[in-house]
Amino acid sequence: MKDPSITYFPVGNGDTTLISLSDDTKILIDCNITEDSRDDNEKERYPVHEHLLKEMKRDKSDNPHLDAFILTHPDEDHCRGFCSTFYSGDPSGYSQADREKDLIIIDELWFTPRIFPSSKEKLSESAKGFYDEAKRRMNLYKSGDPESKEPGNRLRIIGYSDNPELEGLEAILTVPGNAINLINGGRKSDFSFFIHAPFKNDTDSEETERNKTSVVFQARFSTPGAENAGLAFFGGDSNCAVIKRIVEKSKDEDLQWDLFLAPHHCSWHYFSEQSYEDNSTPEETSIELLKMHREGAYIIASCKPVVDDDESPPNFQAAKEYKKHVEKGKFLVTMEHPNEKEPLPIHFIITRMGPQKKDHSSAKGVRSSAAVGAAVRTPQTYG
């Protein structure tokens, strides 16, 4: 058994977070993997794909597998690089060409009903690639094909909707207000997600922007002798209106956190529906959620360096507000850690005493293509 962990990657204004469980289950939440991050000479762009390859389990054919990928919502900065990082299609069709590209097979795909294109929305090429793979898996499941339950074909839908596309998929749908510990075909005794959103009205309304339909959840880690030893809150790109409904509907224990990923890359819209210039007073419920932190908590902003200018996100005033709710030095910006010239992942080990920030042992070495090549040629056990 390993110590569970969370790794927040430096990917600019975007999200890429890896959860590792005690049984070595790997869960990736969103991806913003740019082409220049594959260039060894680009020190400001961390090589996320190479890092992931070192973490993935491998099957008997040496093909890399990710247990689960969760797309919070289909905006480009949450799925960029999906098609060049992950394999799409029947897993039995994984070829030598796919292997040479180091494409990773996703055993189980998680998404919301909002990935279905509406008449008023257009999907990016990355989002289209994700949608096509989700559609393939949904059709396989609806047909009753037993292969739908195999790694590389599994799926889970988060949220509920009247969308006819979901008919026949009720058994793999998780409704907000519930906890789930079933991941990639196995139930976890020491980990679960408590799902807060998206809400049905937002999901089904074409007038609602995609940010408001983000998956919002609390990740719960338990360790021997310590239930809920680590609690991590993820809000996607949700804004203060969504947060208000979550806070008003939820029990305190479902809102507590040790690690808080600032929604929408440290945007002011977590605190107000309006810009800071139009309304500098944070919404009470947004502050209420921040006050639900436990001792020693961290806030992580997955964004570019925060500076006092007119660009947003990240928003300078939002960062100031976040800093009020954690101890000095515990508001962390991914693209500033440990410095702006060569940012590295922010890594936490979950212990019975809560999350402990650690240097990731593979972070610096992963920049070396030779080191990565040696690592990916050594298969790990794939169950």
C-alpha cells in the first residue's frame, strides 16, 4: 500500500490534477497539455505527458493505462491535448503507431451531460475528440455489449438531465448529493468523491454557460486510523452562483477541505457574478465555503503568475482575498512554484495528520527524455 497523493501540474491558465490512491489507482482531473510542453527546451512548460507516463500502470503488451479521467467541463483549457495524450477507440485496436506516440488508454471516462453540443455552443477540436470517445463508449454500453464493462470502454456520467442521449445509461449515472467510491470497476475502502454539482437546471439550459455546469466535488481520503484524513475540494470553473447553491444545500462535513483548487484559475467570479471593478464585495456564501478549511489548509491556484494588472484570470484581488483564509505561504500558484522560470508540480502526500506538501521525487528527473525513456520501458503491474 502506498501513501495516497495529489499532484497539481503547472499548465498555465488551465487544470491538470493527478490523484493517486493507496492501491495505485490513478485518476486525472482535466488536462491542459500544450504542444510546447513536449519540447525539452521549453523550461517554462512542464512535460505533463512524460510525467504521466512514469506514473501509469502497464498491461502485458506494455501499453500505459490511466484508471479514470474526469472532465469537469468541455472548455479547451480543461481538455487541451486530449487527442495527442490519450488513446481513443476500441482498446483492442491499440497499435504500434499508438505505442510510439505514447498514447495512454483511459480505462474509465467520467463526464457530465454538458459534453453534448447544443445549438448555441461549439466544441474545440480537443473537446470534439473527447465527445467522440464518450459517444463510442455510450453506444457500446447501450447495445448491451459485455465489452462495455472492460478497461478502455468503461464510463460514468456525473449529473442528471432530460437529454435523450442519456436514455439507457441510468445505471452508470451519479447524481449530485451522493458519494461514490466505485472507480474503474473497483470499490475503494479508503477513498470516495462527494458530488456537489452540476445542477440539472444548468445542465439542460442552453442559456447557461459551460462553466456553470462544471463537476464540483470533494475528494475524501482515509488512512489507517484516520477517516477523512485528507479532504480536497475541486470546483472546475464554477462561479459564485453555483457555489452559493452548493453551500446552501450541503452539510458542513461535505464542504470541509484541506486543499482547495481555486475555481476558474483564480478568477474574481468565484467571489461575485460581476467584475471586481463593479463589485468588490465577495458573496457571503463564497467566504463561508473558504471558512470551512481545516487546520494547515492550502489554496492552490492553477494559473499563470498573479500580477497586479487588468488581465483576468488570474485576478490579483481574488488572490488577495484567498490569502486571507490560509496561513502565510499556503496560497500556491502552480506557475510560480517553485519559480516562474521552471515551474514544477505541487505535490501533497495524504497522511493520517492530513496533507503534507512534498517535493515530487520524479518531477525534476522527468524533464530528461532519457530518464523518461528508461522509466516507460519498465512495465508496472496492471490488474
